[in-house]
Amino acid sequence: MRKKIVSIWSRVMRIKIFYPLVVLERKLMYSDVVNSVVDFLDRCTDTEHLKRVSDFFESNKEKIQDNKNALSDEKSRLVYGNIIKYRSTLNRKYLRSVRDPLKDQYFCPEIIKLGKKEFFINCGGYIGDTAISFEKKYPYWEQGGGITANVTMLCFEPDKSNAIKCKKNIKKIEKRHSNFKGYVIRKGVWEEETTLYFKGGEEYSNKLEKTNSGNLVEVPVTSIDVTMKKYREKTNDKSKVTFIQMDIEGSEPEGLIGAKNTIAQDRPVLAISIYHSEEQMISIIEWCRANLKDYNFYVRHYSPAWGETDLYAVPYEYDKGTD
């Protein structure tokens, strides 16, 4: 039910005359009342799907426990366990006690304290909403008193319309802050540079596909490793990447593989969406545990439904608030 509603609404939002309704869309998406009704309808009408979800998590309970044990604070273990219980039952009691404010998404104040020099990679730039959120959170815009701060941001957004809006918002931030430089890259994020296929208008299921299974749009994709190599060769900027954020509709595993060298070399903070499938609720944390040496792991959840669950990976040496 939820996926059908989102799919229909996403298609409506692509009709220009309905653009002003986007504010209403946001309010509805994050309304507890609306989501409570949808959960009730799903429990009544989609019992087979709910059983499949419950059975999947039950069959992987040992992996889930291993992931919980690897998390670095009690809140993360509670959030992770409760969101899995919620997804298995749609019982909202598991959700209410673990939801954080949406304004803190990707920049959880308990975990993240941005430094004076940030090289931020935003995967899934959309219209620049994460860039705007970063601007509000960044504490060092005003220079003085010996503080020399600067921010570089790369935003990946493959959708043409979204990329245009993202670039406009980036330009506005540049005008407001002389120590900010932003770039919008009209490509998807993947494990390598190639061309893939993409189905638009399906907010929760528009994952990049390797083959055109019907009426899909060609999308150029690249990896963070390839992009950073080209960027450094072109600009001679040797700055380390400090923060990578990914919300790329289920392509996070491939995006992480394509950033493996950058992560190993620069050891950035990661904020990775893990909510796009039941399988990824387990596998992304497993991948990070296996590939990120000397990192702490945290999980937070930000929506009144099963979306917006994020994994934070923070290197041991991360010293909050320093250069």
C-alpha cells in the first residue's frame, strides 16, 4: 500500500502544475497520522508481504545480533533492533521511542561535529536539500580570530531536473559564503564508470539496473574513486575527503565498493542509508564491519515510517570539532 501511494504521488509530482503541492507532500510523508493509517491498511491487506519480511529477519537473526553487537552505543542497538521489529510487524510502538528529529539526519549532534575544513561528498543530491542542511549545521562560515575554514562539496544527481535545481541551490550557498565551493555532477553513483538504466517515479524502488528490462532511462554512472582521481588531477586539490553521505535508492552497496580506495586512503566519516530493503538492513553493516578498520558504528532513524534509517561509520581517530 505504501509503495503504491508513493509511486502514484511521485508521478503526480512530475506534472509541473502540481509542483506547489510538494510542501503538502512533505507534510503528509512525515505525518504520524497518515503513516499510522497506512500501516494499519498494510497490516490488513498485505499480510503475505509482512510475513515474508518477518521470516527473512527471523532467518537472519544471528547476523542481526552480530551487527547489533558491533554497534558502538546502546542507543544504536535499540534503534537497530526496534526498526527491524517495526518492519516485521508494522507495530508503531517499536518506532515511537527511537525516532530522531528529521533536521538532524546525516548530522546527528551526538555523533557528528563538523570541522574547520570539510570535503563533503553528497550522493543523491536531489535538489540540494542535503547541501542546505549542511549549510545550516556548519559552524565555521564566519572567518576571523585565526580561524581559516573552507568547505568543498561534490553533489551527485543523475536526474536532469533535480540537478538543475541542485546547482541553483549550490550557487546560492556559494554567494552566501566565500569559503564554500560546490560542484554538481550529473551522474549516478556506482562501483565503476559506465552506463546503467533507471526507472523514475518510484521513490522506494528506483534502483539502478544493469540491463534495460523495459521503458527505462539510460543514466551515466561513476564511482567516487574515479571521480576523486579526476577531480584531483584537474584541480590539483589534494584535500582529503572528510565526509561521504549516501542515499541513492538501494545502490549504496555498489557506491561503497566504488569508494573503497577513497575510504581507505582518507578515512572519512560515512552516513549511509540502509533502509531501502530488508537485505540491506543487514548487508551494509556487514560490509562496513568487514572493510572499515578501526571505525565506530552507529544507527539512527528519522522518519515516522520505515524509511530514513542511517548507518554512521566514524573512524577511531575522529576528533570532534578539530581541523
